[in-house]
Amino acid sequence: MNLQPRKINNVLIYEEINLDNDDSVFTFIDFWRQEFVAGQELFFLFFRLEDLTEDSELRSIKDELSKVFNDQNLHTVSYIDEIRFTYVFKYKFDYDHADLLIKFWNYFYGMEIIVPKAGINFESVCNYFDLHRDTDLYLKSFKAQGYADRIYLKGLGGDYLIQN
């Protein structure tokens, strides 16, 4: 796995993300431990279930994640059917639970991790996505309007990560 980014048009692109072996999983977890501070509030934007993951693995991850999601930290922007949806989720990063990011990566087809600017609260982010999700696909306006310091986007297929 290559976690040395290429810089293109002011964004960093991490390529060849492959979580099929223990070494790459540990590398991926260590990457997030370096990117975030313990206790830092993060917002996630999730899109739909990963359709390349085996059903049994999805069920296992879903059971575990259902313990994490609740009314205090999960907001549904749209819910088309059981596998197509858009969620906004808030989470305080914890080094001991960095493997949760692996579960998110494996479970959700689309995932964006938002490091909010100081003073930005979860409710304002939820309101933004209720109004603008369909028109701000790569969150360029979201960031330009001062909602985020950094945004990480899971690339289609999950084999790369974009940071802007």
C-alpha cells in the first residue's frame, strides 16, 4: 500500500489502498492516528453499502456499527432503500478505536471524512447537506464556505484516498 501522496491541483492523492492483509491494515490505522488527535470531533458522510464486500462480512460490520450509531450522532439526509442512503455521522476520534475507520471503509461504498473548522457544529453540517448534498459532490463549496479544515474522500472502489 502506498501512503505517500501525490499532489495534484492542491489535493493529496493516496493510491493503491488495499486492506487485504494485516500489514496494510496496520499502515492504514497508523495513517489515521497521525492525521487526527484523540478527542477530535470528525464528521463523516456515508453513501451506501459496499457492494464488493461479502454479505456475511457486511452483516457482521453492520451489527457492530449499529452499536455506534444513535440519535445523537447520526443524521439521515436521504434514504432511498436498504442499500442506498446518505448519512452524516459525528464521532470523536479515539486512538484505541482507530480500527473503526477500517470498518467504515469496508462497509460504505462512499465515505467522506470531514475535519470541521472550529465553531462548526453537527447541526449546521446536517442542515448544509439537507440543502446541498446533490449539488456539492466533492464538497468544494462546503470547504470554501468555511465548514471544514480538511476533507478526505474515499475513491470509487476504495483503492485511493483524496485529501483536500
